[in-house]
Amino acid sequence: MHPQARIFVPLAAAGALCAGLALELGGRGGGDDLVFATWGTPGEIAGFRRLIDHYNATRRPLHPVRLAHAEQYQYTERLMVQAAARALPDVIHLDRNDVPLFARMGLLADIGPFIAGDTAFHEGDYFPELWEGCRSGNRVFAVPHNFSTLVLYYNRDQLDAAGIPPPDSTWTWDTLAAAAARLTRRDADSSVIRYGCLMQIAFAAMLAQNGGRVLNAAMDSCVIASPACARALAFEVDLSEKYRVSWSMLAQNMQWDDMFTGGRLSMIANGRWALIPYVRAMGEGAVDVAPLPRGSLRRGAVACHVMGVSAQSRRQEEAWEFVRYLVSGEGEAIVGEDGSAIPALRRAAASDAVLRAGGVRGEVFIDELPGAAPWPFIQGPYLSGFALQSRFESAVRRVLLHQAAPLESLRMMEQEVNAQIRSARDTPPRRRFAGSALFYVSCALCMAACAAALRSLIRRRRTHSPP
């Protein structure tokens, strides 16, 4: 390596690093667009692209909207990293359960004044149950966009062949277990070739169905170590370990959806997002839906997605205008056409496109909404959904591995979660870095110095190069 190249390489690397940091922390990749962040299936992303193209073409906003999307399971973490860098997108698509955490950290703008000043916007046009969690005190941090309740999907032919009537709202956990036992099939070696049911996705909802809860009403303490929650967990484990009608959570290589569509699973709890893939694989008329079986209480479960405006956005009025478009009748119609969720706007949810999608009883999804528990957890302002989900999965795993009884395992989870909450409460929300302007100036000076050094090196090399 040329001696001068040893100087050039680290200087160039430092310059590139500073440029990358400045671009990432600057946030907008040019600053001329209004950035909308979301996640979703390819169909959902395509729907959002159509909405954005139509909005940019017909509304001709001062700053055109640009889509930024990520994988669902990395989405919240990515937003947190962007927030730390003061680079949050202007409009943010969130799970409703994330709103308290984002609001406590000061990452969402209070859009209450925009709503109050918008005479064409009426909260009553949306399902009232979906507003819970969008507010904190008198402040409004998000607007409902779409939702999906959990339901029980079932294979019509397999239930008919077993002489089992279609499931309905009278089904209990015992009814489910008895039906699943009749549907489970084994070969001559007693190996299961068809399972009766899979309720794994509804495990957290079943805690609420038995009268238990994960956090207290103030959402500042974990209270999952209760007899009600322990009984629910015991039943969930019994489905695989005692009744042998489902497979264990330890069997991580099992593909739920493929098992159901391939006829090796008769009933499965899932959300609206599974409807179209199931119908495409099995054919219309082969699959239908029913309410979740009840525990001691008749409760469903709902996942709700909302739209918020970033507190870091410099264009909050423009961001609100785009949010209004997303939750308007025009925007919500796209949600209904996609079929993977139900529009939060009630008149859009009442359309044939929503109620008749896939040839199933679409009303079941909406009928499950009143009284439904937020899915998978109400995580509150101090925890991330990932933190709570991972702790719960560990609690179930301990029971499956016979390392602890249900109540003992839940006590361990409760202690762990409360330690996390205490740590989060003792840590103040991240404030804006007061020296950020100095940081950007330093980056600019560093890049200028790198450029000057590069020019000097080039001149020297030309001067000493042989003719």
C-alpha cells in the first residue's frame, strides 16, 4: 500500500461515516418528502402504495408522501432507533398497544387540536372500542385505521365428516377440547397425522377469558401470577400435553398455516389476516369462521392499528392531512378490498367487500369486537410488546419442560416484568440532544477536512508521479 494511502483510507472512512451519520440523523434523505412508515404483507404494502400515488396525484401536496416500510417483527425497534436519532417519519402506522409507550417517550404529537378544528372529522364514525388506547388523559395521539379480531377457523368438510355442528358462541374450552379429540387422527403407530386444534395464537387472550389480566388497570404493575391466569395456562398446556389434540409450543418447526390448509389441522385460532391465504389455498366454501370458545367469560381478542403524527415532524399539519386521507372513506375502502383487515370506519366495514370476503361469515369478526381484549397484550407505557411477549413465552416454556408449575412460572414472569417496569419508570424519557446542532457542524467540518485532505493527496500524487 502506498504510504499516503494509509492516511487516505481512514480519512475516507471517517468522512463516509460522518456522511452516513448526518444523513441518518438528519432523517429525511433529502427533506422534500413527507415520510409515511408502515409494515405489512405485500398486498397491504401495494394497497398503501396505491393510496399514496392517488393522494400525491389528486391532492398535489407541497411535500409529496413517500412510503417507508419494514418487516413487522423489527418495525417497532427500527422506529425506536430512528427516534433516538431524531429521524422519525412524519406519519407513523402503529399497533394500538404501542401508543402508551410512544406517548410517554414524547414521540407522538397530540392531534386533539387537529381533530377539534376539523369539522368534517367525527369520532363517532369509527368503532368506539378502537379509540381505547389512542388517548392519554385529554390528549389524543392516534386515530384508528383498521382492526382484526381473533376467530376460530375450521375445516368444514372435516367437521361435517366427524358429525360436529359448526362452532358458535356457545362453545366453551371443554367443547373445544371434546371436538378436537374427535377430529384428531393417528396412524397405526399412534403418530398424529391430523391435529384437532391449535390455539397458540390465542394463549394470551385466554387469560382474559378466564378473568385474569397481565397488567393492573394503571398499567404500571404486572399481576399475571393469579389463580385465574394459572388455570388458563394449565388448559393451554393440557391441549398438547394431556389431551394430545394439539402440538407443543416446543415444536418450533411446525408451520401452522400450512398444516391447516394442507388438511392436517382441523381448527385454528387466527386473525383476519389469515382469511384470504386460507381461502386461496383451500377454495371458497372449504373454510369458515366462528367466535373463539369462551372460558369463564365470553371475551374475544382484537388487534388494532392506528395512525399517528410524529412529535419530531416539522410538518405536522401536512401529516394530519395525510392521516385524514388514510382514515377517510376513500382510504378505508382500500383496506376492505385487501381483505386482510377490517376498516375502522364503520360504513366501510359494512360493505360487501368486507362482509362477504372469502365466502365466510364476515360478521363474526365484527361481532367479536365489543368487549374484546387487546391482542396480544396491553403492554402499557413502560414495556415493549416484544419484552412482554418474550417473558410470556418463557413462562409457558418452563411449564412445558416441567421446570415449574403454572402459578410458579407466572410468579417468575411477574417478578421479571415488574423489574423491567421499575427500571423504565426510573429512567426518564429521552430528551432532545441539546448539542445536536454542534454535532452536525462537527460532521460538516469533518467532511470538509476529509475533502481537503483528499484534494491535497491527489495533488501530491500528481506532482510525484513519474512522466
